[in-house]
Amino acid sequence: MKCPDWDEPIRQGSDFIVCEAAKMPLGSSPQWVHESYGFTLAVLTFAIVFGAFAANVLFGAMQAVPQNQIETAEAYGLSQRQTFWRILVPQMWTYALPGLSNLWMVLIKATPLLFLLGVEDIVYWARELGGSKTAKFTAYPHEDWRMWYFLGLLVFYLAFTRVSEVVLKRITNRLSHGQATLGGDAQRKAT
């Protein structure tokens, strides 16, 4: 529609070729527009995908709370709102946290994929700064150091994952304290 005189096929091999007026953002746009567009697209994609998974985990956790707890709250005269916030939500977190922590770990592993979308993340800069000649810089005075930069990224991601595991374990212990779950039962037996 934007290029009525375009006579070439749009799909050429594995590439989509369009006229300058149909590109998004426009090819004549400043560099910050292209970077903001890529970043916004990546955040939106991750939000939709991981938000859908998180909603499914939370729904399953709400279904896992014993129905007897809800019925007891109703028998004591608690409103639906009070039952939700005082009974369902505190118990739901003990069931939801393992699934949410798994999603968090998958998200940590998925962030280097932003490099494939053209977002300049730490994987991009490790490749750029480690190479002897790159697209951004004509030449460096050193040989190819990419292996060392990627090894540093490996250590960073492993350390970040370990810190996440420790924090999530502490949160799990805190939330399962006094709960009628396996984690709460293990805490009672330990003391």
C-alpha cells in the first residue's frame, strides 16, 4: 500500500525486502529510534510470553489451595474479598513460587537472545569488544579476545543464577513457614 510501484517479491530467500517507505521504523530515522524500537519490541515480546506463563502458574497455584480453607473462611463469615486476601493469596504463594522461580531462571537464560533481535546487550558488546575487527570499530590493537569476554559472561550468568537460587530459597522458606505444605512440614521437623 505504501509503495504501489514496487514490483519485486517481498520474500527473497530468507529475507523480507520492502521499500524504504514501508520499513518500521523508517530507514531514515535516527539511530536512537531504531534502538528504542528494538528494545520496546523485545520487552513487549518477553512481557506477553512470560506474562502468559506467569498467569498460568498463578492460576494453578490458586487452584492448589485446599478448598476446605476457602469453605472454612466462608463459614466464619469472611467476605469473598477477605477470603481472597487473607486465606487464598498467602497460601497460593507457597504453590506458585517454584513455578515462578523456574520462569525467572528461563528469563535469565532468554535475555542473551535479545542479541538476535539486534538489541545491544552484554552479549553484543562482548562480541564487539572482544573481536580484533568489528562492525563498529575498524581495528583494535589486540588479537581476538571474544572467548575471554564470553567466558566472563558465562561466569556472570552462573553467578546471577546462583544468587537468584539463594534469594528464591529464602523467600520459599519464609513463605512456607507455618503452612501445611511439604516445606512447612520440613521446617517443623527440623526444629
